Amino acid sequence: MASYRVLVVTNLWPTVSNPGYGSFVQAQMESLRPLGVEFDVLFLNGRESLWNYVRGVSQLRRQLRSKHYDLIHAHFGLSGCVALFQSAIPVVVSFMGDDVLGRFKRNGRISLVGRFFRASSHFLAHRVAAVIVKSPEMKTTLHLRSAHVIPNGVDLNLFQPVDRSQARRALGLAQSIRFVLFPFDPAIENKRYDLVEAAVNKAKAVIPDLEILVVSSMPRAHMPFYMSAADMLVIASQSEGSPNAVKEAMAVNLPVITVEVGDAASVVGSTDGCYVVPRDAEAIAEKIVEVCRRGARTNGRSSMERLSMENVARQIVQVYDLVLGR
């Protein structure tokens, strides 16, 4: 088994104030350790200040002088741009979604920040040793035939079904309410909380005991309980790469209602009790009512083995092997 020393450059990593932020990147990198990958992290806290990207250049160079690395693995386009401020070590970039597709507003238009993300990512993609994207749509958008399509994996050991009543008792949630899970910050326009809210309000005409369960900035280890406590997950985003919430919901057999975004439709597939719907409040509301009346869990977990953390880890190491000629 080959061994690698990797420097992870990322603006997505858990913090004390937001332990769920970038936890999927952390989990992905940890999954590589059994395959001989050791890594250090250079975290660029762009949410705190955009100047942290500028400071990251000097931090990067100091880190590279202090230790030998085989390659740099950057997560998100802006992090990859920082990683390019050196030429000694090959750079692998994992694009996340809106860094390639653009960050959208509620009206469906790409924001100015989203345009900048997209332009910088297109520039970057043709100047690094290897590119990983989360969905075929991202690969097509980049016009890069050599890009590797590798979605984030799901931790099947962590995301296991928990009895719904037991999960609600653990979280202090009412047993009598029907909960629609929204596992994002409602302030992020791209996630379309407004559309989910409109759909739930319509569905309440038929199912009065219906509420949105908003869960954000939550430690990753808590999410299986929230997903098991909910009655369904609804995804209405304008754009996504490969939404982790869909795979995690499938792993705990939670019904999923999703618009056609990223690879969500292919992940859901033909799973009984999961639905792909138009980006329309009426259509979403109709399926919310159907899920409530059905009242059953799905068998989504049975189709998640191919997207297990271990299978995805092997694909990432294969990219490392290719870049370093091993």
C-alpha cells in the first residue's frame, strides 16, 4: 500500500462556533487514513474574512518549507487558487458545487459572488494536476474531459436508522408533529427555504400538524438522530454538486422529496417512497402530503453501498496514484 503525505488546503472545515461547517470534507479526508494517507490542514476561514485567502498564501509557503508533502489537495475553487501560489508540488482540486455552477439567488439568477466563483474555478481547473467534481453536470460545465466524477461518500457506520420515537425523545421533539427536515441555513438563498416554506404551508391545508425542522451548524454526529426523527427531507435548491443530505437521508431510510438538482435524482433513483419533483411549491406540497399519508420509511440504505465512505476513499487515492505516477 502506497503512503502519501498530503497538505489539505480548504475553506471548509469544522470550527468551534460551527462544528458542522465542512464536516463532510473532514470526514472524507479521515477516510483516507486507512489507505496510507496522512495529512495536515491549512484552513482558510473565508467566512471570517476574505483577507484570510491572501494571508493563506504566506501560510502555505511556510507550511511547505516546514515539512515535505507529496501533493496538495484543495477543497473548493478559492482554496485551489491559494494552492497555486507555489509550483513545487502537484495540486489536486475537489470542486464542491457552487464554485463551478455559480451561487444562485432565489430568483434563479447567479449572484455577483457566484459569477466570481465560477470564473476563478474555470481558470483554476486547467492549471492543476487533477480535478475532482461531484457530478457529471459539473464536469460538463467545466468542459474538462479529464475531470474525475467522485461524489462525497456517506458514512454508513454513522448514518444508521434510529427508531423515530426514540430519536425524538433524545432530541426533545414532539411525537405528534410531522417534521419536514431542512438541514441548511435558511439565509442561504440558493437552498430555497422560501420554496420549502411555501410548499409546507400549502400541505398544511391537508396535514395541519406539519412543521419545518430547521437544522444547521450542527455537529455531524447529531445528524442521524435529526434525520431519523424527521418524516421526510425536502431539497429545493437552485444548484448543488452532490447534496450530502440526500445520501445521508437515504442511508437512514428517510423519505426524500427533491427537485432535479446535482446528482440527487440519480441517488434517489427508483427508491419507493422517494420523489423527484418540479421546482414548484404545489408539486412539492403534493408529495409532502403523499409521504405523510404513506407513513412508511424507505429502503434507501440498500442502494448506498456504492457511495460508502470506503468506496469513495479508494477512488480518491486512485487519483493521487495517477498524479504521482504510482
